Amino acid sequence: MRRIKNAFYAQSGGVTAVINASACGVIETARRHRALIGKVYAGRNGIIGALTEDMIDTSRETAAAIAALRHTPGGAFGSARYKLKDLETHRAEYERLIEVFRAHDIGYFFYNGGGDSADTCYKVSQLSKKMNFPVQAIHVPKTVDNDLPITDTCPGFGSVAKYVAVSTREAALDVASMAKTSTKVFILEVMGRHAGWIAAAAGLAGKDAGEAPHIILFPEIPFDKKQFLKHVAATVRDHEYCVIVVSEGAAWPDGSFLADAGRTDAFGHKQLGGVAQTIAQMVGDELNLKYHYAIADYLQRSARHIASAVDVEQAYAVGRAAVEMALAGQNAIMPAIVRKSDRPYRWKIEAAPLARVANREKKMPRRFISKNGYGITAACRRYLEPLIRGEDYPPYRDGLPKYVKLKGISVPKKLNTDFVV
Amino acid sequence: MRRIKNAFYAQSGGVTAVINASACGVIETARRHRALIGKVYAGRNGIIGALTEDMIDTSRETAAAIAALRHTPGGAFGSARYKLKDLETHRAEYERLIEVFRAHDIGYFFYNGGGDSADTCYKVSQLSKKMNFPVQAIHVPKTVDNDLPITDTCPGFGSVAKYVAVSTREAALDVASMAKTSTKVFILEVMGRHAGWIAAAAGLAGKDAGEAPHIILFPEIPFDKKQFLKHVAATVRDHEYCVIVVSEGAAWPDGSFLADAGRTDAFGHKQLGGVAQTIAQMVGDELNLKYHYAIADYLQRSARHIASAVDVEQAYAVGRAAVEMALAGQNAIMPAIVRKSDRPYRWKIEAAPLARVANREKKMPRRFISKNGYGITAACRRYLEPLIRGEDYPPYRDGLPKYVKLKGISVPKKLNTDFVV
């Protein structure tokens, strides 16, 4: 009979409205297999919690609290932007991981994140082979950027997509009513560092000619200022107002971002911000049109109140599948969503090898962007539409969503050594 | 028997998530009194529609379309920032109004707006007396700024309040999970030019010590940079992260706005924007903390998807009451909401004389702001809490809210004269 091992679960990178739904899927499924999996320990602040032996004992949480993770945004255990370096050159980190995992009898590693995390997870999956420590590492996909390869979509994306599409439709009605005497141009800045998936989702807000959004600025299409201003002016002339959705990753033909704040995050990515203002000033200065702009920032990826039901379901499903695949003996894989049909949207979960997932970015295909570069095509719409389906409202109390706060009881430390990250 | 007269209805100023619910209340109530009120003509783009004889015949809309106004944000007939000038010095405008009203047999004037519109409505209400044209003018209150006097609250505010409180709670969970290795300070910029009501609503997101928002910057409290930065640093030290909600009207001790874009709108108000960035740079430069900021802008006031049920109900109720009061022979009044109790929230509608409403701004009382100036008091909470109660979700199709688009059939013109506004 197989010996019972504990599991380690951690959240990594930017959190989403549904990353806790994946956590819920992992923990609830593990609890249903107590004969095979012992306890699920969650890293406090992601992988850092493993390195510093700072873990939360999820077995101390009630079933109701774990169930409530399904409707609670943010990262309930804390996330981290921390990328493990190469196994060959930074052996100490991996030795520490093994030390902690061994001390707590951890045989399963569930890592919930995006592309960078898939890379970390892949490195951990190699510990059996390269450092003779038996661990099964499964990557639980998550990223609002929707840029993981193989999987049809990434949990977290559908809810941002829905938020952006709904907000664009709503704000457009506002601007349309103000245009006669006031605001003529409205700009909404959305996330998406290198891929325009989130910006594309705004395209779902309107379909018919003249309907907002009138212009989407994708990172994939080099920004042509002259052409852009011409298009804005024509839109205002024809429809009295113009709604523009701009990706934070929109860039000039030379590849530099329209808004380059110059700061960098822990992964070495440039921290962006301010593209909305850049576009707004352009419109104000060169066309002399009154504008307003909104920057959705964290609101878009934490908006659990308007989460997509499909997204919530998929987020839970990849968490559940991760545990089931681990129990089936798999290692170095990611439960990927496979689309079987568009309408009705049917999908299933299949294991994708992490070697094929890590460090690859899925960009928007050019055929998803309209010929003039400012809109989405019917093919893109067919792809996106199912992902924002259904409303999965959280429960409310006194007019506010009831989000759970876990007890977060620490697993007693067994090691006497500190590890500085 | 009283002769049947038609009614004129118009939307004015910034629109809200529920201004159409008031339109719905006006039109549905008028339809229930066909023996007394003929048709309801809506000004296309507000009062400008009256001056240019450009009106929409609401009797051409189906009952279902009118009912759907209740859940549709924005201004379905178009709004306008256009303030009628003094009757004494700008007689031509009033003569034109009378010419149009006479041509279309209009005896009721329902004007749906905020403080500036109350002033316009009051001027129109004086036409009987001063220019011998019989018209009953009723002001239907609306403003997200919540700054109309007498009424307990202004329809439109409760839904923005709910949006801001929900968004703050959600974004706070996001930042809290990122704080260990990434963003430590999150700033949300909200509306509220001169009054901090909307910013105050963010305070509902948290209650216990340490819960977000940690700092609210009100227009009512002169900004003290040194004190502010000290408070941010202390919050990050104690709680690892800091959520700041800042009103667009936040100002320096000399009264100048933290963000002064220098532009002005049609009412002569300064158009603001950029205070979030000002605060963010301060935090980055002086405290060297990683920040993110969001600017809700139009998203907050058009977010019908998360409207407050109480707000929707009140918006409809003031529309209905306006018609009923007109039929009862009243003039120069505004249906005001009168609070009868906090918990349970009980309220009724009473007529308030427009002379006491126009051109008065209701500021946040100092006793609603905590002693240190960064939070709300229990009294403020008691006032605000009932206003965000209940969720009034719109219907959805394919993952997006089904908002109505009216046919908008024009009333045939009867005058051959043009009027340039």
C-alpha cells in the first residue's frame, strides 16, 4: 500500500478573482482522498513559505471556510513574485526546499501560477531525477493574461474578460449620453503586458457598426499615432463619441511602451502605467476633444462580484484535476483545458507536459485582430464568448460580498535553520 | 375637468447607473394616468432638446422597453451639461422654451439632475409667474455626488457607493496577497468634486482595525503631506500593505486641488484627474514603496451590474413621486427622500421646495470623518450602510448585461425656427 504523503500548495504571481477557487479545488479534492493524501500545507506568500518553512495548515480550516474560497478573490494564502533560479547554479534553494519537504513529509507540490510559475514548477518536478528526492509537481494554471500555451484558456482570464466587457458596455452608455456637450472620448486602460487578450475581451461589449468599443489598442499592433488620431476623429464625427480600450502593453513601432514608467518588478518585467494618460493627452492636445479615462488596474483582476461562471468552474476543475493527476502518479504536468466545441461551449481537462508549458507565451493570433488593427474578428469573438458566460455571484451581507478570511494557523516548524530569501 | 397636457422630461449633468430608473418611474407613472397626462416627450440631450425642439416621443416605446430602463445605466435620452442663465438677462432662452412647450402642449416639466439642474428647474418653475406661461416644474433628484440638500440621499449615489465599497474590499484582498514581494500601496481614485461622500463609502469595505481602506483622503480635510506619508509608512509597517482611497477633490491647505488639470467644463467647474498619480508618485519617491493605482472614473457611476437595490428603488420612487406631485398640482418642488430609521432602513418621499434646494451643496459633516481625518466614524457608517443594501442585478445574455436601446423616435417638429444653443 502506498504511504500517505502531505501536499504543499502555493499561489504565485499576480492573483486573480478565482485563484482561490483553484485552491478550493485542490483542498476539497485532497480531503476526499484522505487515504492517499495527508494534509495540505499552503505556503504563506507562495514559494517563499516553503523556503522559510512558513506554511499554513489548511486542515485547521472548516469545510465551510474552504468552500468559501470558491467565491473569494485575491490570494488567500498570500502570493509571491519569486522565481526559483537554475537548479545547477542555485543548488542551495533546492536543497532547502527538499529539507523542508522532507521535514514535513511532503510528496506533492501544487503550484498555482502563470508562465514563470510553470517554470518553477518544472524545476521542482525534476528534483526526483536530479536530486533524488521523490516529489510530484503539478502546475495549476492561473493568469489573467491568458498567455499560457496548450490550455484553451487560463483560469482568471474569463473573469477579467467579463469585467472588462461589462465595464466597457456600461461606460460606453455613459459617454454616449454625455457626448453632446461634454466628454467625447473615453479611454479604458486594461492589463496585458505582452498579449492583448484582455483588451480583446472589451470587443465583446459591442458588435454592430458604431457600437463601442470603437478602438482597441493591442500590444500586438505597433501604435501608429497619425492613423489612430484619424480614426478617433472619424469615429467622433460619425457617432458623436469614441470609446478606446488600451492595453498597458501598447507599444510604439520600435517596441517601446507608450507608457514606460521605468520601474521593474522582481521578475525583471517593466512595471507599466500611464498609457491611458498618454492617449488622453494626445486626444486632447491634437484633436481638442474632451476626454475621460479610467484605469482598471487591480479592480479588474479582483472583481469577484462579476466573475464568469465558466471561469470559476474551470478554476475549480484544474485544482481538482491537479490532485487527481497527482494521485494517478503523474509528475511535471499541468491540467490543461481542452475545448471540444464553441457553442455550446464544451471542454475537458487533460494533462499537458510542463516541459511544453514553461517559458512559452501564447500571443493573440493576428487572425483574431481585425484588418485595421483596432477591433476583434468573428473568430476571436467565437473564442472569447464562451469564457465570460454565466454569473457566479458571491453571497452578500449588508450590501457587501462576504469574503472569507481564513484562520491561517501555521504548521509548527520542525527545522531550526533560517533561510533568507 | 382638467385638460390633458403633455409632459417634458430631460436628463441633466453627469449620468448615473440609475437615472434611467427615474425615467422609468416618470414614464410608467404617467402612463398610468392617461386621463390626466398625455404623452411624455423626452429632451434629446437634456434641456438642449427642448431649446432645439428635438424631442423623443416615449409613447412610441413598448412597455417592455420602458420597463428595461430600470436596469439600464447611462442616460437613455442623452444628457447635457447646460445651465440656463438668469431669466432677467437671458430672456430669449426662456421665450424659446415657452414657444416649444406651447407648440407641443407641454404643461409638466420633469428635470432629472443635480444641484445645477435644480437651479434650472427652479427658473422654469417661475415661468407661470414671471412670463405668464402655465407649467409645473418638478425636479427629480439625481447625483452621484450626494450633495443635494434636504433629501436623505441622491439617487445614483447609493450605487456608486456600493461599487466603491465592493471594489475597495476586492482590491484590498489582492494587494494584501501581493504585499510580501510586490505591491505594498494601492490607491483608488474616486469621484466627488467638493464633497467626500463617495470616498467615504469606501470606508464601508472594512471595519476592524487594520482592515482596508487604511486611508481615505477627503476634499473636506486639507491634505497634510508629511502626516500622510507618516501614516502610510506606519500602516505598511504594521499591516504589510496600505490601501488608500482618494477623492478627486482632495486639496492642499490653500484649497488648490492635488491634481489640477486646468480644464473646465460647461458649468465652469474644473475638470479634475490625476490625483491618484500624484499620490502614487509621492509614495514611490518619498517612501520607496511599490504602488499600483486605479482610477474608477466613469466605471463607478455606470456600474449598473453592481447597483444598490435601495438606490434603484429610490430612483424609481422619486420619478413616480414627481408625476404624482405634479398631478396633485404642485410646482417648484423636488421629491426628497426622508429617512425614518437607520436599521431597518425606512424612508418616505416628501416634497421639498426647490427654492431651498437650488444652489446649495451638502458637504460631509465633520462628525462623519474620524478624528485623524483618514477614516469614517460610526455615525457615517450608520448613515451610509442602508444606502448600499441589496443587489439589483440586470438580466444577462451571453455573459453580458442586456441593456435596452430605445427606438428614440423623434416628435415631429412644429416650429420652423431654429435655435442655436
